[in-house]
Amino acid sequence: MKNLLKNLEMKNLKKMDENQDEYLMNILEFFMKWITGHILARDMDYVQYARTLA
């Protein structure tokens, strides 16, 4: 994430414009990893909690 935020700094906008496909793929990869990790890790905590209520 640190690299993603660094690449989004204002000074890199020209570089981003010249390499749109690369930057888009990096952003999509970041979000896919984050979403997958969130669903598989954090949301599973709710399953365990819900089972204690049943």
C-alpha cells in the first residue's frame, strides 16, 4: 500500500498518464488482495461470533 500511495503523489501524474495500463493493473491488484483478505480474514471473525449467538 505504501508504494501505491507513493505512486499517487502529484509529482507522478505525468508518469501515471504515460503508463496508464500499468498503474491501473497495480491499483486493481491492490484492491483484489485487500478485498479478498478482508473477506477471508475479517469477515470470518463475524461467522465465529454469530455461531456463539446461536
